[in-house]
Amino acid sequence: MQGIFRKRGLTEIINLVCLITGIFIIILLPLKKEIWYDETVSILISKGISPDTKQLFADNTPVSSATLHQFNTIPHVFEATVSDNANSFIYNLALHWYTQLCGNTIAGYMWFSKLIAIATLIAFWFLCKLFFNNNIFTSVAILLLSTDIDFVAMSHEIRAYAMGILFITLAAVNFYKFMYRAEKPVWLFLTGLFSVAAVLCHFLSVYVVVVFLVALIYNKGRALFATKNIIAIVMPVLMIAAYFLGTYSGLQTMSRQNHEIQERALAAGFSNLEVMSRAMKFTAVNLKLVFPSFMGSRQVIIMSFLLAVALYGAGIKLAKDKEQKSTLHLLLALSAGSSIFLALLCAKSHHYTALYYRYFSFCLPFCCLFVAYLLYLFFTSPRIKNAIASGIAVVIILPSVLLFVQWVKNTKPVQKYNFTDVAGIITASGYNKIEVPQWRDAFLINALLPDGYKIDYFRNPAATEFTVYKAEGITKIPVIRNDE
């Protein structure tokens, strides 16, 4: 069994095939795409439209598309990001540049995340090669990540998660090189730079960065105080400090939002036991013991969590040396540490908001890497029979793939906004004026029209439909809008 692991030509081909397969999964899915509220926020901010922009316009006063286009600048993108809550600035800025180049179609917005996810898979492939020296378990890790529901879902969300995963993965590549290859300041600098980029894509990616930091201090404490390494660390720190200083008002907005969530939670009820249960579920599912995804009872959650703990304990026993044990510890901290971090946020806010699947996105590469490394220890240990190791692999991989197939088959997106359809009707028929119930409707429709398309917007608060005009007549279109 171990012989195939050493046939480098064969395993390299298999690993490449798995990588290409993962890329095709990202390209082909979803079969249909509808946008939801958070995605509309990303679209508008990337166009320089903030929650406060509507206050600049009065009802029944015409606003031209050219006027709205004046907001589509980098300074306005920054202002809109800060006005929202200061999160996801790098993503908002990158999406702004991308749409400047590729246009404003919903497919274009979605493809931006797809391209980022493809880059993430390639970066993950390099990361796996560092851990496995390009043996067959690189394929296992890629298979697990490219069929992870959350990873694939984020690969077409018009949100910052895919970009955050990419930067965290790139940080991990350089982190590994500094930790295990050579203490080169450039690798430490790149670890810090990509970590800062990840945090500026989404603040919650910090739970991975914290593990990087603790591991560096624990393993490389003295080396970090070398002059070149201090400079390498200080530069990224100064960058993120400058950003937070410049966006202080946005951070205050986030604080107010969290306080409002906490007030609603106090009225709705809150249970620390439920937080613990959800954290255990996410730990088990992220570590590919996905049974709670099929049967969500508390007993199944507890058994799956305990099985994850037992497999980790067995992996420690089977590790050949201190280095393998250290690697397993590190990968567990990078993967399961997210559950502890997010559970603590829930306990602090007295709300379950932090325990959503998408907030675990940033640990997914390490979850898949941890599981693949665990299987590597089982298959390469002379103390474990191949039949037992294969059985463990089947228990992990088969349910994960089945869950992915079930998700692809059953996912049917619900249309929460028909603004893409409205934009298509406008451009196809040459309409030059539209009446909308809210200014935000105008902003979003304009963000989905081709650059340079000329149209005037009017707001009628009493309107219940979109009314579009041209010389030959008018057309009324029902409003489909779910801002929840």
C-alpha cells in the first residue's frame, strides 16, 4: 500500500488531476445564481455607495446615472466601507477595480469570487505539497476542500470570504517556510502581509492569524527578536494599525451593531449550552465527520465530536516523531481553534450570530489538511492495518462527498431580488427613466447596468412597482426585494 505513495510520477499526475477537477467544480457551480442582501451590500459599496448616500437626494428629484457614476471612485469606496462598519475594505476595493475592467453583470460579480477560489485551490495545492512532499494525500486534501459545501458556496458569493481564504492560505505557505525551512525575514514579512490582507478582507479571519502568532512566539521566540525579523513584523503591524486609526468611526459603527444584536438576543433568549452544542457540531463537520449534517440530534453531535477527538488522539499515538506530533497539534489548532474563538464571541454577545457556517470559511483549508495528515499517519503506520486505515478513510471521505452531491442536487436558489432582470429589461428595451420606491433600488439597478448607460431615476415612496419609461410608453415591473 505504501508503494504507491512513493511513485512520484504517478502521484503528481493524480494530484494535478484532482486540482483540475476542483477547479472545474468551482467553474461549473452554481447551476443558477440569485443574489441576497449581503451581496447587494458588497455590490453597492464597491460602487462607492454607502448607507448614507440616499440622504443626498430628495424625493421626486431626478437623479441621473451619470450622477451615481461619480460615486464610483476609490475614495468613495473607502468612505462607503467605513460608513458600513469598516470591514472587507480590500475586497471592496478589488471588486471596484474588477468591475471597472469587466463590467457590471451578475455573472461578472460572481466570477470575481470564482477566480479567487481557483487561486485559493492552487495556493492550497502548494501548501499541501509542503506538508506531504507531493504524495497522494495532497489529492485527499484537495478533494476534501473542493467538495466542501462552505468553500464552494463562498466561491460564488459576492462577499469577501473567498478572498480572505486565499490570503490566509498564502500566509500559511510562507508561515510554513519560515517555521520549517529557514528563518528568512522575507517569509516572515509575507506571512504578516498576507495575514493583514486577510483581516482587511474580513475581520473574523483573525482567529487563524492568532494561531500563527502564538505558534511563532512559542517555536521561534528568540529568532523573532533579530533586527531583520523585527522589521519584517513591524511593517505589516503598522499597516493594519494605520487602517484601524483611519477607520475608527466604522469600528464604532460595528460596536453599535453588535450592541443592537445583544439587545435583541436578550429579548429572544440565549443558552450557553446551545453555543457549546453548535461549536461541537461545527468542529465535527469541519473535520469531515459530517454525520450531524444528516442527523442534527445532540447525541449525533456529541458522538461525532468525540470521534474527532479520538482520531486526533490516535494520530498523536501513531506519530513517528516529535515533528509529526507538532504538525498535528498545529493543524488542529488552525482548524478547531475557530470553534473556540467564535463560541467565545457568541458568549460575549449573548447571540448565536458568530456560529454560522460562513464564519468558519477561513479555517477550512486547515481542516482539510488536518484530516488528510491524520489519514497519512494512519496509512503509513506499521501499527495500523491497511483495512482499518481504509475504513477510517471511507468513514470520512464518503459521507463528505455524499453530502456535497446532495447539496448540489437539492440547492435551488430563491429569487430574493429581481434587479438583475430589471436591468436586463431596461437595456434590452432602451428605457431612459425609471420610478423606484427607494433610492437604494436605484443604486442597485444602476450597479447592474452597463457602464455609460444613461437613465434617470425618480423616487416615489408610495410606489409598489418599478415603472420604466421611454418615448413609446411605460412598463410596470413588480418589485422583488428581501432586505432581511
